[in-house]
Amino acid sequence: MSTDQYTQVGRVLEPEQVEQDRRDRRRARAVACIPFAVAAAAAAGLYGPVVLGLFRQWTTDADNSHGLLLVIAAALLLRRRWTALRALTLEPANVGFPVLAVALLTFVVGSLTGDVFVLRVSLPMAAGGCILACC
């Protein structure tokens, strides 16, 4: 076997075949990301005003200004544990979909009643449901 040949599951592949295989895998990953991109756009449209209102309250209300510190602390913790989190195996769980449904129902109730607290409570619930369902 020459050095310009590669093996894949017991068969020898030429460099052109290896490159085509890489392109196919990249294309499949890109297609698999489309539903996640649509879901992210929907979440941004749905929760964008909620997050902006929360940020506005953190920056203008002295009683709630500690919220900015909590975001920074969470980002630092995520950064410190990033390699350990990346090493975890991803196992989607169907229990995430009911959690997401309850979160969206909570969002609807908060929207209909005008209760900002209920809207904001639904955000971490929705994030948790998405994480459970996808990872």
C-alpha cells in the first residue's frame, strides 16, 4: 500500500475519495445545523425582548444591578469548565420536550397576564429543556 492511500473500515481509499468523504461529512453537519439555526432564531425572536428588558433593569435599577455580576460569574465558570464539558458524551433525552413545553406555556401565560417575572422565569426553563432535549 502506498503512502497516498488511506484505509476506512477495511477498504483502501485514494486521496480523492478521502477528500470527497470529508466534503460529504461537512455537508451533512451543515444540513444537521439547519434545525438548530431555525430554533435559535425563533428563541431570539421570542426571548429577545425579555432579555433586553432584564438587561435594562440590571443597568438602571440599583437593587438589581448584581444581575450583571451573576452573568459574568456564570461565564467565568463556563470558561473554566469548558474542556470538561466538551469531553462529556451527548445523550439527548425526550424528557426535555415536556420541560420545553411547560416553559413555553409559562411564557404564554406571562405574555397574556403581562407578568414580567413569569416571562423571565420561563427563560431558564426553556434553556434547560433545550439542553435536555438536544444534549
